[in-house]
Amino acid sequence: MKRNIGNIVFIVLILATVVVWAVFPPINDGREDFIRTYLGEVLGSLLIVLMSFALFLSTRPRWAEPYFGGLDKMYVTHRNVATSAFLLMLVHLLVVPITLVNLRLGNYLAYVAFLGIVAIVLPTLAPRIPFLSKLTNATYDGWKKLHRFIGIFFIAGYIHALTIDALSAFIAINWVQLFFILGTVSYVYTEFLGGCVGKYLPYTVTAVNHPNNSVTEVVMKPKGKTIQHAHAGQFLFVRFKGDRMLDEAHPFTISSAPHEGELRVTIKAVGDFTRHLFANLKPGMDAVVEGAYGLFNYKNGGDKQIWVAGGIGITPFLSFLRDLKTELAFDVHFYYTVRHPEEAVFSDEIEAIAKKHPRLKTHIRHSAAHGSLTVDEIVKNAGGGIASHHIYMCGPLPMVQAFEKKFLEAGANAENIHYEEFNFR
């Protein structure tokens, strides 16, 4: 229940906005299009509430994670809210009376805000449309830089509402003003103040290792204060200064244990950023780290557990294993599946840790030689029933979703299936 409180609060605030406009309606000043104007202003207010909430979630507040089920779930809410705001903006444009005479500042700001938000949101919703992808160079980097302007158009949209021939609704307007303040403060914090409050901490790259020909292990030490790494399985955002392409924050799971004096992240070269990192990151470079985030924590699970790692999805489980200072308190079947043996990074370390912990059963699978791992096989090894098992998965999202479906069909409890979706776009 706790993981849904954030979404519930948001829905309540949306409903409260409608109630405020209904209970304290504007004064009917006799204009012919009063009803359309009234409805248009209600929709505009809801638009401000939606966008302010999206901007608030963009600040990545660690304290709010438990109320959404983790930062990854917060970003799912962020995307849904932003998409709803975009669609509501189109409805608002169709409903509100539009005039081409006696234009005020607010009318012009409406066009500016509308076109600006369209230019930012459409590449997110439809990134593969050629003329839209040109706005971002079809990269995460370009999308993120474009997205930084969203707060400016949010502010322009609110000023638009104050500088048109609006209806008189003192209480409703002041209610909405609270959300404008929330959205504006969130935007300013995200873009300008985060570094001033210790959100971003300086580290130094002390080692760059390549366990195979496509994976980079980055080892970092803090220059001063360390990030709040509360438990194994969390992730961070990191950027590397001194290289223009690497100087952009990306999320990676922490593969070291919380008690270690160094931070380690293990990264597979699968995109432009990670391939450039594999070839160009060097020891001695400065890093800026933000985090740690995430609620992917096996210690909150039951006595019987199943861990499934696919490819580079091994990273949170490396953190789990490296954090075992005492005897493992759970019965765990751990499956690590890769296509070829050389892709199984740190397999020797994993096997060595498993020998020290009798309750940990490891199964390293090379699918090219032994066939693909199946849920039927996992269920059989678990004794034929998994209703009471807690299942932790990390790997390519299609694999995780396919396994989730099969686990549910095999009798697993949906509340006991845990994974994080690294899609912050």
C-alpha cells in the first residue's frame, strides 16, 4: 500500500482542483462564451497541476521513493503525467475560445508555451519520426538537453493564464498558484541548485577494468563526502568530466557493496555513450555522482528466493553477493544466464562466494551451449512450487517481462516479483 501513496495523493490533488473550481466558480460576467471560458480555465488549471507534478518528480527526491515503489516507478508516473498534460493541452486548445482581435500578452505567450512544449514532448512520444528525431540528434543526450527547457514553457504558460481576459475566480486561481510555485521551485532546483545542496558529489576514477571485450568496470573513490548508499542493489547517476560526450549523467547499478570504500559500476558497451566510455574512460578522470536510488533489496524478501540475471543484469546481484559479510539468511537459487562463457563477467568470484554460503545455489547458464533458461526449469529446481518465493530479476526488459509472465502462470505471487525498469526518458 505504501508504494501507491504517491500516486493516490496526486489523484486526490487533481480531484481537489476540480472540486475547488466547482465549489468556488468564477463570476458570470455576461460574456457569450462564459461556459467555454469556464471549462477552458478548469482544463488550464489541471494542466498546471499535471506539469508541476511532473517537474517535481524530475527532482528525483530520494525521500519519496518508498511512496512510489522506487525511482523507476516514479519515472513511470512522470511519463504518464507528462503525457496526460500534453493531451490535456490539446483539449484545452480546442475548448477555450480563441480570438484574433485585441490580442494581449497572454495570447502570444500561449502560442509560445504550446509550440515549445510540443517541440519537447513529441520527440519523447515518437522518437523515431525522422523530423522529430532531428531535434535531439536521435540521442539520449540530445533529448535531455532539449528537455531542460520544459520549465521555461511551463512558466510562460502560467503567465499566459494571468495576462489574458480571464474570469474572476480568486480562490481557484490562488489554489492553482500553489502548484505553479511547486513546479517553478522544482525546475529551478533541478537545473540550477542541485549542486549547491550536495546532490552531486565529486569522485575520482581510480581504475578502469575490462573483464571482457564489451564490458567496463569503473572504480571510483570520493574526493570528500560519499553518496548515501543505503543497501546493495541500488543505482546511481554518474557523468565523467573532461570528455564532452561522457559529461552527461547516465544511470548505472552499483556493483560494489555499501560497506566498500570505493564505488564500482559495471557497464556493457551497447550504445553511443557506453561504447565511447569503453574506449575513452581513463583512470584519474573526475566523476560527478548522484544517488543512490532504488528499492531493489533482497533483504526485504521472504525466506525462499529466486534471483535471475541476464547478461549485464548481473550488476545488482554482484552487489548482493559482495555485501555478504555473514551467513546468507535466505535460501536462494541464483540463475545467471549469458549466451557465451566469456560474457559471464566475474563468474569465478561468484562461484567463490557461493562456496562460502551453503544456502546459495548458483546456476551459470551459457545458452548457446545449453539452451535458453526456462521458468519450468527454475520451478522444478525450486521444488515444484513458487507461490511463496520472492523473485528478483535484472536484465534486458523484454527478457524480464517474458519471465514475469511465465512466473505468474507458474503460480508466483505478483507482489513477490521484483525488478527495476531503467527507462528515464
